[in-house]
Amino acid sequence: MEHRKRFQTEKITVDNERELILEGPLPPHRLTDYTMHPQLDAFRRPLEQHEALVDIAGLEEGRIIAAVDDGVIVGYVTFHYPDELERWSEGGMSDLIELGAIEVANDYRGYGLGKKLIQLSFAEEQLENAIVYTTEYYWHWDLESTKLNVCDYRNMMENLMKSVDMVWYATDDPEICSHPANCLMVRIGKEVPLSSVEQFDRVRFRGRFMY
């Protein structure tokens, strides 16, 4: 599979004065020039997460799209192959890409950065030859800071993914089925062959009678 990485950049103004740069997919050397905002700690400590982003950017399929404020990463989205320990890698699919993480620093929420970052990720048909999926688990959600309940947060994430035409897909994955707020969202690019769609269906359901 061809991994199309077509660099995109966009400038937005927040608070009528500060200018943020949204850009990506970023190469590793570009990411090392930046620092991480201290509030980006949902998955790891900021320094460790910065190192993880650099590693992902160096992968053939890896993509990092970031929002940057004067050299500081204040939000990002990651794309990469499924972890080899997860069921989504079982099909050995070269055209199955995970939208692995999306995070925006608390001080920069409310500007629609998450939506803008995701939309920039799909610009110029970069991912039309891939099945892109994301698994949403309520235990990763920042319910405390947002003051949202689980159902409202689920709706927010689902609407965010729908902004790039990702839709809810059924699965018998135990982790997703363990709580009604968890979900699988998927976007099948228009160039994806039927054979890949069928293979993904086999991964989604180990009990084939369910689809």
C-alpha cells in the first residue's frame, strides 16, 4: 500500500490575537524542534509522549498532525498500524490504519482544534486507500475537566469522528462490548478494495454468524 503523506498547513487565530499553526503529517526532525504543552498528559507524561510522537512520525505509515503555538505542541492526532497485541492486527492488513490518539491541552479547548486536526489529516485524499478506525473507550475520556457525563462525552466523540465521515461499526470485541459508551468508528476510503473490507469484517467479528 502507498502511504500518501501530503504535508498540510493551516493558520488559525484564537482569542483575536494568538496565531496557531496546524500542520502535518510532520517528520520526526520537525517534531524534535517543538516541545509538548505540560497539560498533554492523558496517555503519558508530556516528555514521554513527545518521544512517542517522534517515534510514530518515523514509521512508514505513521502520521502526526499537530497544533503548535510558538513552538509548543498544544494538540495532536496520531495515525499508525494497530498494536500487534490487539485483535485489529490479526488480519495482517497493510491498509488498516488506527487513529490512535487525539489530545488537546485544556487551555486550548473550545477552539475546535480537535475537529480541525482530524479534517486536516484527511485532506487531499491522503487516506482514501485505507480503512481508518478508532476505538473509543470511556476510561480514556477526560470527564473531570470537561464536566460531561459518559453519554455526552460519547456523543461528542462520535460527532467529532463524523466530521470526517467516520461511522459507528458493530463488533464483538470484548473491550468495546464491556461498556455501552465504548464504540468502534470507521471510515472506509473510496479506493479500498472489497477484499480488504471483507477481511476487516472478519477481524471485527470472530463469530462470523454475527454479520
